[in-house]
Amino acid sequence: MNKEYKRENITNNITERRMEKRWFNWDVAGVICAGLTLFLIAFADYVVCIETILPWNSYELTVWSVLNIFFFNCFVALAIVSHYKAVTTDPGSFFFFFFFFFFF
């Protein structure tokens, strides 16, 4: 086969794969692990905000406790967003894009 045809065919497959909205594999173990991860993130948020920061300030909402809770919840939100992106993207899509466009 012609090299240009192969590259064009690979390029079309990569762009089609990247154009898909979301990729998610509905296996039981993956769904359980994803749910367990979200539960652990939520439990860590509860423990840090309710059981750690508030007792340090005698259960009063001071400026520092509100700032600590706010910034910790920002990190929790970032963890949830990155977990969502990791769960719903095809793990091999970046490698094919990088490999075929930069080495051929």
C-alpha cells in the first residue's frame, strides 16, 4: 500500500476517535471502582471539613476556617473533575495521536 494512504487512514481514525463525545466502559468492576473512588473523595471531604477544621476552631466559623474549607473544597472539585476526565476518555487516544503525528 501507499504510505500516504496509510497515514491518511490513520489520521481519519484518530480524528474520528477524538470527535467522539465520551468514552466509557460499562464493566461492573470499573463502575464499582469509580463509585468507590467518589465515595472516598466525599468521605475525605467530610472528615477534613467537619471532623478536623471545625474542632480546631472550637466549632466556630472563623475567617481562617472558612478559607481552609473553601480551598480544600476547590481541591476536591479538581480531584472530581480529573477523575471524571480519566474515567470518560479513551486511554490510548493520546498515544496514537502523538506517535503518528510526530514520528511519521
